[in-house]
Amino acid sequence: MNSNARPSFTHMQDSTQADWQVIVGEVKQFVQGLPDRVIKHLQILEGDYSGFPVDRYTHSLQTATRAWRDGRDEEYVVCALLHDIGDTLGSFNHPDIAAAILKPFVSEANHWMVQNHGVFQGLYFYHHVGMDRNMREQFRGHPHFARTEEFCALYDAPAFDAKAETLPISEFEPMLRRLMAQPRNTIYKPALEA
């Protein structure tokens, strides 16, 4: 795509089909770099301990390693890898950031799991900080309650062990690239497939 070609409209209502052919062409090229940008952002967590026994990057890799070694599919493993990617930008709502990044690429079950893992993880520590550790009970009966409960118990909660196996990002990068190559939950899908 010619990077010098730019639409000239100043208000979207004045845009033309030709303008949008240029824009969509540029967007198609830009989205190919999404996995690289996600990995770079995940790596921002390296060195950020925030008082934890391991840094947030190690925690993310370790959570994914545990899920992968347990035989989970690639989509689930990528969810495990990215579940805390929002810690830097969404300090008060990090699951929302991770869920938003993953939503176009994952099942409703995995999206819900990532979106709500913070409340479920609270079982292990909320009572130490003056919160209700059973806050997740508000979701009891939800179809994805058990899945999210299991994610926290098996992969997220125990992934703070500096001595545990922690695979490098290179092990997960191909999975991330495959997953992000095929968005399935986006209103823009028809435009991107044209």
C-alpha cells in the first residue's frame, strides 16, 4: 500500500469509498504487527515485581507454562499468557484490558475466564486486604464459573514460584501469532476479509 496516499476528508461523513480502500489497506498491514506489539507490551511487565515473589512477566510465562504442560489448547495457553497484560495500563481493572485484547480471537468461555479471573483469584488473598474473598460467589451458577475457578487454582494462583518451570516467550510466540491471525469476533471482519 502506498503510505503517501492519504484521504483528504476532515469529517467522516465526507469520506468516500476510495478513501476507505486506502484506510482498510493500511489497517490490514498494521494488524499484521499486532502479535509483535502484544509481546512488547507483555515484556513491559519484566522487572515489575510490585511486591510479588516473581515479576509479572515471569508470572505470565509461568501461568502459560503450567497450562501448556497440563495439555491445554493453544487458545487457552495464550489466554494464560496474556491474562495479566493489563497490569500496567489498567492498574484498577487489569482483567478488562486483557479481555479486550483477546476478545476478537477467543471463545466466549475463554473471554469470560480472562475477564473475571481477578475476582476469582480474590479467594486466595482478598481477606488479607479487607475485601470479601468470596466475591466470586456472585457468579455461582454461571456456565463458566468452574472453568475460571479451575484456571485460578491450577495455573494463576500457583504461578509465583521462582523455581518452577517457566518457558521463554519464544515457546508461546507461534501460538500467539496463529491465534491473532484469525480474528473471529469483530464487527470489522467483513471489511478485513474484502
